[in-house]
Amino acid sequence: MRGATTEMRDTHEVDFGLLFCEPRHVPLYERLGSRAFEGQVHVEQPGQGRVRLDFTDPFVFAPGMAPRHGMLDLYGLP
């Protein structure tokens, strides 16, 4: 995970990453520096259009500056 974060920052110049995980994996990702995103995430779903993704908690990890609140729209499939 740390290597992927470095690659994203140095090679692809992204501001942050977004991941979704099962509750049992939350402690691992928190130890690696991820933080809960406490806002809403919207995605496109076939046959449903734009919907709020609420089946799992999103986490952000930040090579740059990651948002912790607000709304993220993936403008596509999750």
C-alpha cells in the first residue's frame, strides 16, 4: 500500500486515492494511513443511473490532500 501511494504521488501526480473495504479490514487501512471519508460517494449503476454508494464505508489515502467530508462523484461505475 505504501508503495502504491508513492507511485500514485510521484508518477501520476494524483491528490488522493479512494478505497472501499470490508469492515474487518478497516484497522489495517487505518494503520497504513487511510482515513474515513465521512461524506457521500455517488456512482453510476446500470439500470439505476446515478446513486449514492452506501453499502460500505469509503476511505481516502492521501499522497497529496484528501478530502474528509463533502461529496465525491465518480462519474462512472464503481
